Amino acid sequence: MPRPGLPVIALVAAALVYPLVFGSPAAINVGVLILLFAALGTAWNLLGGYAGQISFGHAVFFGIGAYTSTVLLKEAGLSPWLGMLAGAALAALAAVLLGVPTFRLAGHYFAIATIVIGEIAHTVVRNLDAIGGARGLFLPILPTSLVNYQFHNSRLPYYGIAFGLYALALAATLMVERRRIGYYLRAIREDPTASRSVGVSVLQYKLAAAALSAALTAICGTFYAQYVLFIDSDSVFPLSLSILIALTAILGGAGRAYGPLLGAGVLVPLSEITRIAFGGTGRGADLVIYGALIVLISVAQPGGIAALGDALRRRLPQPA
Amino acid sequence: MEIVAQTVASGVLLGLILALSAAGLTLIWGVMDIVNFAHGDFLMLGMYASFFAWAVLGLDPLLALPGVVAALGLFGVVVYLGVIRPVLRGSVLAQIFATFGLGILLRGVAQFVFTADYRQIGDTMATGSFAVGPVHLGLPQTIAALGALIVSGLLFALLDRTTVGTALRATAEDRSAAELMGIDTRRMFALAWAVGAGCVGAAAGLLAIYFPIFPDVGAVFGLLAFVTVALGGFGSVGGAMLAGVLIGVVTSVAGLIFDPAYKFTVAYLLYLVVLVIRPQGLLGRA
């Protein structure tokens, strides 16, 4: 086992200190959302950042996770933890089935195909009355306990679980980075033809990345359902969610293990602050500021925030 | 049988406008390899321009059309200079990020300035309907479709028959070869944005004759434009025209056969099926 590096120690310390410094329920909520989107962005990064397949359809896997565990809980009384595993398996299967025909598509064709798949799933779920249709599903309220995956007195347990989700996604990423599959994926991203010519099974590795990415995303979907206790097609399947997941990773710097955490650390507070400060007008002032900042960041720093760090490091004198 | 003819006819009418808006998107993509994810929101802006020309200046949307085209063309150049040119040195991801952000910004601005209310242009020159055999066509829809056909024809003429159009196509074909031939490709990029956004403006001005106008109106039309472009083959204006009409017809027929809630779903499925068989789209280069 390699010793945990400095980033991991700093991360654990920051996550432990955060709820001590910001104790209000609203601040804990922001912390939960940062960790949730960091986990989602990290999961996306496995496919989008390392394998170079830009997906704008990850809400499909999130929705599969949320709906699978919720339906199993409501209909069969199955523990959400088991439902979570079922959702992850289903999402991985969906990723493989969708990946086989779509991974042949180049660049923008693939990105648009993922948008379209997401919209189809969104429409189907909204019109499927067997699982709530447009009215959505309320989760049954159970007593607070870890087994029930419900906590009504404090948000701190959710914060802890969200941290666990992020740690899981990060651990998966670091493992992929260090193993053969990580090198293969990056080789495939940089030059698929050359990779194939030296015997890398391009489709097989992309499918593996997609399945892992989808399973992690579905686990986050179950978490969302248990956290909010209500799901509908517009909250867990919309294109805007898919885009937010992708933007979190892209903003932080796609293909970097810690990039999505940076992206979530900027995007989530930004959207929460603008929503709280300006959202009350009901006129979309929050969207104006949010959109303007995204444009400004991409114009000023096309490589993402992590690239900004690289640029600073280059400018500083290097230690001998 | 009559209802089928009726459905196909209205599908074609909508498809022609879809085709025009998609032609603008595909032109920009073909020339400079950038997908404008704010495309639908450009359309929304054009529709508002048309609405306010009618509400404030009392201009009929048909008379306002050249002004809306010019305004959107200018807006396209501003976006190119202000947002797109700076991100050209970044990765594809940065470009996607920038145009998605721009879309959110435009939608937010529209909601803030115009509110979320639905608006509709009232008494226009084009009202009523007429019959062709058993098929009844709305005059506004027909005029809008004819307008789209005319503008598309002008676009073809521009690309095919003029020096500037040849330079645009040369830039799309091979950027460095075009530069060696003395073509200022940066100016061609700006021109592609002007013409591309102008096409969207024309589609918007025509759609505004009969379609309600609200900040999110671009969402569905934008997505349909992406599907149209990818189905036709990126960069192929002819492919976009063909795919636009096809999608118009498929959505209306699907609305007749299935639950109307699924009418776009069927068009999206068609797109996926075509892509699996022909990954480069109907008329795209492999």
C-alpha cells in the first residue's frame, strides 16, 4: 500500500474541520452538495476526463440509482443500501448497453447522442405512471437510523455519507490512474487509432470506464433520494443536471483526480449563494450571475481552475 | 388518410424552419469546429427581437425580419469576438463550457428582463388558413415555411455562388490550405458567426409569427437543431435541410400515432438509429 499523499491528508482534515467551523444546517447542506457534486464530477471524470468521452447524459445513471432504490424500498421494503447496489448494477448494465453503439461516434456526435438519450429517459420516466409519472415519488419516512439511511435530527450523518461517496469515487479514480487501465484510457483519449494498433482493446476499456462511472453516479442518485426524500423525473433526470455534473469536472480540470472537487467547491457555493441572494426575485437574476461567471471563467482560464494552479506554479521559483 | 396528409404537411412546414435554424448551427460547426450550445437561446433572443419590434414599434414580424436577421448576425459577431475567440486557444471542453455558460446567461437575462410570461404576437399580416385539396394549411405557418425556404435558398446561393461563400467553404475544408491561399480565416470565422446567427435570426423571426415566446423556448428547438445537424451530418448545410424536414414530419406523425408526449422522443430515437447505422449522419463526410 502506498502511503496516503499530502492531498488526501489535507482533504480529510478539511472535511473534518468544515462542519466545526460552519455549523448551521444551511452550511452543512452546502457541504453535502459540494461533496455530492464532487463525487458526481469524479465519477463523470472516469469516462469524460480519462477516456475522453464527453457525456451530457449522466443524469440517466443518477436517475436510475434514485428510482431503483426508491421503488425497491416502497414496493418491497428493501433496505436502501441494498437498493443502492441494485441501482449501481442496473446503471452499469445500462452504460454498457448504451456504450456499445455510441462509443463508435466521434466527438460532438457522441456528446449530442448522450443529450438525446438523457432526454428520452427523462420523457419516459415522466410518463411512466407505474413509478409515479409526473407526480414523482415520496419516500416513506422511517425512524432515524443508519440501516434505514434516514436521519431526521441532524444533517451531519448525511454529510458523513456524502464524504464517503466522494472518498469512494476518488479511491476508484486513484486506482484507475495507477493501474494499466488508466494508462490505456489516456492513450485511447489521446489517439484511439494508435492505441488500437498496439493492441489496446479500445471498446472494452471504454465500457469498463463507463460501467464504473455509471455505478458510482447511481450510488449518488440513491443518496439524493434518501437526502431529499422526494424524487421526480425533473429533479433526477433533467439535462441541466447532466450538464452540471459535466461542468463540475470540466471546471476543475478534466482528467485530473482532484479537479472535480475544485469544480464543485466553486460551482456549488456559487449557485447556492446567487440562488439565495438573488433567486428570491423569481426572475432568474441568479442564472444571470451564474452564467456570466461560467463564461468569464472559461474565457479567462480555458484550461479550468486546476490549470490556473499549474500556471501559478510555473511562475513561482522552483525549489532546487 | 386525410389526417395523415394533414399531419405530414404541418410537419414539413415546421421542418423547413427547423432546417433553417440548423443550417446556421452547422455552418459555424463546419467552418470552425465549434458547436454552439447556446444555439437555442440565440433563437429565443431572435423571437423576442421580433416580438418587441411588433409590440413597441408596431412592425409586422415579416417586415421586421431583415432587422432581426441583422441584429442576430451582429450579435453572433459580438459573441465570436467576446467569448469564442478567447476560448479557441483552450480545449474543446473549454469551448463547450463557454457556450453552455452563455446559454444559461442568455436564458437568465431573458427571464430577468422579459419575465417568464408567455407572449404572442397578435394581429399579423398573415392570418387565416387555406385548403389544398383535403389539407388545411394555416397561412402563418405556410408563410413562415416559405420564408424559411427563401432564406435557405439565399444561404445556398451565398455559399455556392459567391467568392466569400467559396472562401467560407475553403476554410471549412482545410484551414491551413485556405490560409496559404491568402484567405483571412479569422475574418471567415467572424463571418460564419454572422451568417450562422443571421440564419437563426431568420428562423426566429419566422417562428415568432405564430409560436408563443418565452425564455425557455430555445430549449426544445435548440436540442432539435443539434439532432437535425447531427442527423444531416455536421457541416453539411444540405444534410441539415434534409434532416430538418425529416424530423418535422417524424415529430408530427409520431404525435398522431403515439401519445403526443412522446413525439420528440420518436425523433430522438430515429436520430440514434441513424447514427448507429451511419455514424457520420445522412450527408456527412466520413
